[in-house]
Amino acid sequence: MQPTDEAGGLDTLREALRVEPGERIDLSRTDAGTTFGFKRPAAAKALKRELEELAELQDRLWAEAKRAVLVVLQGIDTSGKDGAIRTVAGAFNPQGCVVSSFKVPTPDELAHDFLWRVHRRVPGKGLIGIFNRSHYEDVLVVRVHSLVPEDVWRARYAQIRDFERLLADTGTTIVKFFLHIDREEQRERLQARYDDPKKHWKFALRDLEERKLWDDYTAAYEDALRETSTADAPWYVIPADRKWFRNLAVARILAETIDELKPDYPPAPELPADLVIT
């Protein structure tokens, strides 16, 4: 992965932002503010085109009803998961798109293996599923807060790889986005939430406690990216300090991924040549 402005152009985003299997990522040296040379006005026009393409691709995928697409969104607090979902999912027919948000596990969920609640929400054939947080919480927050022993959460990397390989082998295309912001950008976004009464519902004092664990979360994300980016389920590190570029990058990569599936409308049934509907 080489997220530098020199990469340039929409055609290079997917390759430049993809984490290759086993690649070690140093997030402290990965520019969260790069835009690959894009300026905001041009990016807005490009995003419009990408969303139009996504709408067409989703329509074909839904009509075909043979495969599913799973989008995983992860990122530290305020990284923009909700904003990315609003923008990208806004292109889709809601009947063919299911958004799932994973919060603190319920007692029923804790009574099962950590993937149980996730597998239940994997999209069916013809659908696009979007995970706002995901099974990766079990190697991120669980690790940072020592909720289980290290040998338990470390074993989950292989279990996640196996789970995602199962999904891929049975017709689900997986694309995973890590929305990368720097620490100063997070500070500004948290302050904006505190300053705006309309955003108070998004702000909690515990967010400040989590912020103190920035380095621990960074290490956890770096390990998760390296351990679980595979050919079947690649990770993309999206520079997300600038929301407009974040949205463009996610839309572009997702459109390319679905386009490669070549979804198509099913053959029309045989109909009488002289049918008149009254």
C-alpha cells in the first residue's frame, strides 16, 4: 500500500489503498489527509458518477439474485462510518441493502461464539450488506480492554480468516474499509460534537477515556489489517480526514469490486408476441 498523492487518479485508488496479505502497516506514517491530488469540486463530480454506477450495479445484483456483497466498515471513534454509509448506501434501493450495526454484545450473544451474531446478519443472495463495526470488534476493543485472554483474541485472527473464506466460497464478496483519521482530526471532531447541541447525543465522556487509548487501538488495528487482509477479503485503508475524499474512495473501490462480478439481469421469460394488457 502506497497512499501518496503521486498515485493520482481514480484508477489507482483500489491498488494503492489495498492492504496486501501479510503486509505490515504503520498507521502513524500513513497520511490520513491525502487526497491523491483530487480537489473537492472535481471529487464531487466524480462521486456523483460513482454513485450512479453503484445504483445500476446494485439493481443488476438484486435482479440476478445469485451473489451477495458484504461491506465492512471499521475505524476509531469519529472516523466517519455513519457518514460513509449515508453517502454510499444512499445510492441503493433500500430493499436490496441491509445495514447492521454491532454494539456491545447482549447476554444472549455472549452465550454463543463471537461470530454467531455476525453470521446471522450476513446478506443473502442479491443483497448488499453493510456492517457498521463488525466481528473485528473482537480483536480490537476486546483486545484493548483485555476482555478475554491474549491467547483467545489472537486465535480469532485465524477464525476470522476461515469465516470470511467460507463466505467467499459460498457466494459472498467481501470488501473491508478501515477509515483512517489522525489524532488531531479526532480531537476536532469530538470538540465539534461537544460544541453543537444537536450533536450532544453523539458525545459521551467515555469517548475521552477511549481517546487516551489511541496508541493501543492503533496497534490493534495494525495487527488486524496485517493478519486478516486476504485475497478473498481485502482491507483498504481509506484516508478519512477529508470526508469528501473518504466518500469518493469508498464508492470507487466498491463500484470496481461489484463491477468485477459482472452482475446481469436474468433472461426475460418467453412472452406471447401479441400480448395486449387491458
